[in-house]
Amino acid sequence: MSSNTTSELLYVIKIGGNIVDNPVLLTQCLKAFSGIKGKAILVHGGGKLATQLAKDLNVPQEMVEGRRITDAETLKIVTMVYAGLINKNIVAQLQSLGVQAMGLSGVDANLIKAHKRVHASIDYGFVGDVDEVNISMIDNLLQQNTSIVIAPITHDGNGQLLNTNADTIAQSIATAMSAKYAVHLIYGFEKEGVLLDVNNPNSVIQHINKEKYQNLKDQQLIFEGMIPKMDNAFLALDKGVQSVMIGMAEKMNELINGIAGTTITQS
């Protein structure tokens, strides 16, 4: 973890499809984002709109272990929806709230380079894994007091678009920017936080460090589906991010102020 506590504060916030799909919750979340004092980046997922458009256009969709296989036709759809309609809708709403916002994908200004995912047994199609984040470009925009809204479309540097996981993009940007900023990474999703009992929404674990996480895993008290998110969070901390918060996206104001969800730290 970065020891430079005097760095300028930067929030990197990721919101998922459950918020993108709900206009009321999205507006609520963006109002909280607009109230951030300091630099801020918003990374968004796609939601159900791409799936619905694919159905309307008779483009078959294939999911493997909850992940979308991105063939050539699906890539066209997710690019239009994620980097087009969803991204610009969010930017327009932020402008109405007085935020100087710029909507970009990983392709724009060479923001995020990636490579086509290689897997031993599954062909994910045009799915990308992040290689490089354009730190100087992001910093230039932040220094102009511009909030950046990032859609999860990247490129390989050779003209090929790639569909990339928004959680990974948020973590990659947060870790890249931690060399200069005191970065707080927030994952907004559908649950209240990391739960001790997955069937009890009130069983939120307010603070977890590596030791406590390992103990909870050993006791099999961490819900299996949460383990990848937690591992991702500790990876970000290992690479210099100051803290990671996981919680309900519609409580974004409370998450930003550290009074809701689960705070994840090194110690």
C-alpha cells in the first residue's frame, strides 16, 4: 500500500448493470457522485440493454460461467450500447448536476490497451484483458477538473475493439493512478456489502483486512461468489490503492463517506 498519505484524493467508482438498468437508482447514484469533493472517475457496466438489443436484432447470446461470449456481431452491439447510449446518458445527467464530465471508452485517447483473452478451453471471442492504462492522459483530464466516465470497451493497438470487464477496468485504473493519487476504489453492486450470512442482508462485515479475510475463508464464512471480488480488492491494495469499498450502489453517498458497505484495507 502507498505510504504517501499527502497525495491528492481520487475516487474510482464502479457501478454495475443493476444501477444502469434503473433510471431512479442511477439518478440517485449520480447525485452522490456529483457531490464528491475532489477528483473522480466513474466506470460503468452494461446492464440488460445489450442483451435486449441482441434479442431484437436476432443475434444469439452465449454466456459461460456468467460471462458473455463476444462474437463479432455482439461486439458491435456492446460497443453501441456501452460506449454510446449508456455512456452518453450518464454524462448528460452529470452535466445537468453541474459536473464537468467527459465520457470515454478505453479506445479514446488510447486510454486502455488490452489483448484478446487466451483461455485453454473457452473461446471468449473479442473479450479483452487489460495491458496498459494511459496514466498521463487521465491525469491531464483530472487536473482540468474533469470527471471521467469510462465505458468498458478497449482496444489492442492494432485496430481491434475488445469488450472488457468493468470491474477489472476499475481496478486497473485505480492501481495505475495510485502512483500519484491517494486512490479510494468503490465497487457499487446489488448487496449491502460483504455479508457474513448471504441470506441476511443485515450481516454486513464493516471492515476486513487480509488476516480477517483469510480467517473467514478458512471458516467458510465468505460467500463463494464474493471471493473473486475480494481477491481483486486485495490485488488493488497490494498495488498501491489506499482502500477499497464494496457495497450497495444505491447507497453511494454513504459509501463515499465510509458509513456503509464493507471497507477493505491491508491492515
